[in-house]
Amino acid sequence: MLEKEPPGADTDSHAALASSYRLTPREEQVLDHMLAGHLNKQTAHRLMISTRTVEHYRAAVMLKMGGHNLADIIRIAALEQIGPQ
């Protein structure tokens, strides 16, 4: 389902997200998977990286977005209307 770019992704919101939080393209991909409710193992399989690497990217996303857990990230994304539609 979500590969390198999720189907129907809004590139304008991704560009704004990347500039405001300074997320790398891979962090944006992992964020999309987080918001879609995918487990680390599912994300790793779909992006062809290790589960540990997904954990690293999730931690970086949380740090950059100022969230302490997935619920915080979902709340921030909803407030800023970012992520998969």
C-alpha cells in the first residue's frame, strides 16, 4: 500500500511539513506509516529497511515534531492537517 510515496500523497503538505519540522524524505515516509497505523515491522517490510531502523526514524520524527508518543504525533498531524488523506 504505502511504498516510497503513498498513493494520493499531498506533496504541498509534505513540503510544508519537511520545512517546518526539517524531516528528511525517509522520516516523512515513516511518519506516513505511523499515521496509517502500521506497526514497525510492517513499515520495515514495506520500506525494505530493518525494524531497528524504523524505530530510529520514529524517534527522530517524535523529537523533531515535539511529540513524546504516537498519540502526540497524531494530534500534531491532525492540527496541522498533514499525513495521508
